[in-house]
Amino acid sequence: MAAALAEGRVSARELTERALSRIAAAQPELNAFRTVRAEAALAEADAADRRLAAGERLPLLGVPLAVKDDMDVTGEPTSFGCAGTFPAKTADSEAVRRLRAAGAVIVGKTQTPELGQWPFTEGGAFGETRNPWNPAYTPGGSSGGSAAAVAAGLVPAALGSDGAGSVRIPAAWTHLIGVKPQRGRISTWPEPESFHGLTVNGVLARTVADAALLLDAASGPHPEDLHRPDRISAVEAARRAPRRLRIALSFAMPFTATPKSLDPEVRSAVERLAGRLESLGHEVVPEDPRYGPIGLTFVPRATSGVRDWVARVPDPGLLDPRTHEAVRTGRILGGLPLRASRRAESALRRRVGEIFGRFDVVLTPTTATPPLRIGALSGLGAMATDRAMIAACPYAWTWNVLGWPGVNIPAGFTEDGLPMGAQLLGPANAEPTLLSLAAQLESAEGWAARWAGSRVAGSR
């Protein structure tokens, strides 16, 4: 799209009208969007066309994109999956501001479960968001709306956020590239950090090149951000062949004191990818990171983050009972346990990071199971929900504690045609290595040739 716009082969208005038409056609079935900015997006597209006609060139000038509904967009509410009437925001979040600075047209805000807590995108405020590959299944969460929108071809790429796998899980379950970048790579402002450092903003796209383009456009700090990593060029990394890498293949799950097991189809898919990596010249060795007690540091930060956000909700009485339970836990753990969990981060980085003295990348499943059915976790209590989502998604959240980058890559499909994913995980600031490797795998695997868009009404 960016190339066609720059070359004058299509107008921003045409692309935006097509996107809005696809969204309208798919919304009754997929329910990917919480807010559609039809009038505002067309005005932005017309402005982009004037700038293009005047000779201006920007990386995303005139490209229609979507953002998750935990990001502020001027003139729109940020309800973050909650019911109730939220005020319209008067300023863009920093990530959205940077997309606009790169020329993007923001067509809407995508669905997320309440406060991004769960790996499914369902809730009393908006209903169910469905997977374009099979609408009986969830696209995952919490960036499920963004994943559904991209997988169905409603938009070419979208921003999401990842606090325990919330970009990587829906990417795995919808056959997408999902990049959870280094903490601070994409600003979370107006939050100096989000969910006590667990949550970062990330990108979902059908190809590594698209993910890299969006990552570069959205990246960069706000002056008051707490985390400010050195800038990288994701686009250059995605174009560069990786050197021969030493890759640890790991199926170990960090301790959570809850039952969980790896689905045989997921294991087989990741093992097949490991074989592909070996055929590309890399060395793949079974080895597990030393996770240790990392789980003890996650819950205080996550529940304290929920507690903080609930204080902004206009009508807390409309919230899911499971959210109220998280708030109660956050109040209990929000003092000394929260401070201790933050202090433990450096030691955990040393412990888990020991593996990167011997390996360049860790390859794991993104989830332990294929996508869950719609409603699989509906009506459960807080404890039962936690156990069920840990059983399905035990692999992603550790990298949120550490703040390090991870990239979901498509790993294939189950016998029933449901997507599965694998993670490429690295140490601090390892996005260039991960993206370069992902691009090499994409070239060998041809992921983008198979997509869900043709299954969805109006996607072409």
C-alpha cells in the first residue's frame, strides 16, 4: 500500500474506503472493532492525498491502520474493553502520535477483553470477537481485535499491546507475525510505563516486512518515559540475512503450581520449525532457560496494574466479577510484594539470561494449545479462569517480566485448520536478530501465501 500510494497507483481515500467497507461487512461476524472512525478516517485520507500530490513522502502516508482500544486517539474514548461511557480523549497517545507523524490513517480502535486480562476477546461490553480462520474459535487476546482485523485483511497491520503474551498469543492463533518489542521501544505514554513494566505496545502484521515497517514508525520515546532503549532499524534487520545462529529449543514451562501440558500438535509444529532452522544452516539444541521463581514476581505487578486502571473506570459496577477479584488481589499485593517483585527483576534477568551466554535465540511454543472455542472460559470464577488460561498460555508471560523482545511466527495448522505459533525469544534489544531470523524463515515457509482474508465477506 505504501509503495502504491507513493507511486500514485492508488489514493489514500480509495484504500480507506475499501478498508471501511471491509470492516462494515465483517463486523457482524468478526466484531473486530470497538470504534470505527469512518468520517474522521476519510478526512485524514483526503489530507494524505493532498500531501502526496504535493510531493510529500512518509513511510505510512495514506496507509489505513488500526490500534487497540487501550491507546488514546484524539476525539475517541479509551474504554479498554470495559462497559460504560468514557470521555473522549483530547490527545493521542505517543504511539498513535508517531503513527500519524509517519502519515498513517487511523480507521478505528480494536476490541480487547476487559483491561486486557485474558487470552480471549470477549466481554459484556461488546460481545465476542471471532477468529477469521473459524468463527467458532477465539482469535486470542488481549489484542484479539487487532489480530482478527489483520488476519481477515480488514487492515494491513495494527498496533496491539502485550502484558503476558497479548500480542504473541493472538498472532499465534491467527497466523500472523506478532512482535513484542523491548520494553520502552514503543512508548506507552501517557503511562510512563504500563502495568508496572509488564505491558508494552507491539505490532501485528501478515509479513515480517510489514511488522518491521510499523515497528519503526511507532517506535521512539516520550520525554517522560521510564524506559528508553537505543533506537534500532527493524526494516533494515528484516532485509538482512542472519548469521549462523545457535538456537535453544525449549518446551519447558515455568513453575506456576497449576496443571498444564503441551498439545502434541503444537509440539510437532514447533519441532518441524526447528528442523527448518537446521536446514537453513542454524544449530538447534534442546535447552531450557532457568526460569526459577519468576512466577512469584508476575502476579503483584499484573493485579496492581488492574487495580490502578479500575480507578479510572466511570462505573466499576459494570466490571466483570473476575476484574473485582484481581483488584482485591492487587490491593493485598500492591505494597511490599510489588516492590519486591520489581527489585527481583535484575536477578531474574541474570538467571534467565544465562542461556544467552551459550545461545543467540530461544525457540518455544507461543501457546500450549491451539485456539480455544468461543465461550470456553465464560462464566468461570477468577481462580478457574486463571488456571485455564495458564494451561493454554504458559509460555509467553515470562518475557514480560524481563522486558525483553519476542516475536511470534506462524508454525502451521492443526488437522482442523486452526493456526499455531512459535516464539523467537531474545535478550535485551535483540529485535534485529529476531526479525532477521523471522524474515529468513518466512522466505522459506511462505506464510503469507495462506491467509484468512478470502474467507471473510468483503475482504477483497
